[in-house]
Amino acid sequence: MADGEILEKKPYQFPSSVYDSGGFFLGEFEYLRHIEAYDITYMSDGLRIKGFYVVPKGWGPYPCIICNRAGTGSSARSEPWRW
């Protein structure tokens, strides 16, 4: 397996706290309807790394943003919808 190879990609499940009772995004999270977000696992230096892959919906061009977060255990997981 090569570095950067995506091994797993599945739709990200946003927490229920970003939705109203009708299943629509709350006002402050309305922008989320304009993206597709995924949980991914990829290879780096022989290690399986978990991360997020977020893509704008619609036609670009769009900039590429790479956010590297250090940490282990519970501190390693970030909240991608708040970036």
C-alpha cells in the first residue's frame, strides 16, 4: 500500500446537535448543506491514519485546505464541521 492511498471512505455522520427536529441543519450549521464530508483511513509511513475528507458541492475551482492535527486517543478527533 502506497502513502496517501485511501483505504476506506464512508459518509461522515454529523451529530444530531447540528439538526433541528425536522432533520434540517440548524441556522449556524446551514453551510453544511454545501459540502460532502467523509471519514477516511489512509496510509502514511506504513501506518493507517484516520481523517476527514470534505468536498464542496458544485463546480469549482476551490482551494485545497489540509489541516493536520496531532494528538492521540480522544484528543486526536476533531469536529470537522466547526473548521
